[in-house]
Amino acid sequence: MKEKLIQHIRLGLEEKLQRAKANFESVRESLDSEGKSTAGDKHETGRAMVQMELEQAGKIIRESEEMTANFNKLNFSPGQTASAGSLVHTDKGIFFLGVPLGKISFEDQTVFCVGGLAPLFQVFIGKKEGEELSFGQQRYLVQKIE
């Protein structure tokens, strides 16, 4: 399951980046067309709004590139303890540690993708099969680590 999930996540990250780049180009074209308008104050307001959209689109591209780069640096080799790149099966669900995508559907299952800055990620790190952990009011039993 883990190998297919890694491919699924990799493709999803690539698609997200491509959508972000396409959106950036679309907004940039809008900015170019705003530049050809001569409607005075309305023109300046419209141009400023498009410029803000362009900056936001650029931010999304940078975040997507960073997330992809961080994902590609993960060690996906199975270990005895949970670490970045691990797929952790618990009695409450399946968790992929290393990329902040949230809840995703994969092969008719829900997988929670948790990034390295999330408190839940920190709780999972170093846990072994058979160990319990607590997060908030929830207790988890680690059943399997891939």
C-alpha cells in the first residue's frame, strides 16, 4: 500500500503545482490586459487587485514547490519506529508522516497526511508497533509501521 500511496501523493503534488502555475499565467495575462486599459481610477484599482492575485498565485507556487521538495527528501524506507516518511496504521486510522495534505482518500481508505510542523506529527515520531500514544483526548494504538 505504501508504495502506491507515495506515487499517489507525488502525482497529487505535481498536479497541484501545475494548477498553481497555470493559475499564475492566467492572472499574469489578466494583468497584461489590465495594462492596456485606460479607464483611470477604475483601471488602477483593477490593476492593483490583479497584482494582489498575482502575488498570491506566486505564493502558492512557492509553497507547492517547497512541499514537493520536502516530500522528495523523505526517507520512505521502513523502520522500527515512526519517522518522517512512515505510514503508521493505528486503531483510529492510517497516518502518513511528512507532508501536510490533511485527509485524503486512497484505495477506499482515508489516510491522514500530517506535516512535520503539526503537533500530531511530533507525537507519532519514535513510536513503535504496539505502543500507545495520546493526542488531546484521543489515544492511539500503533498497529503497524510501513
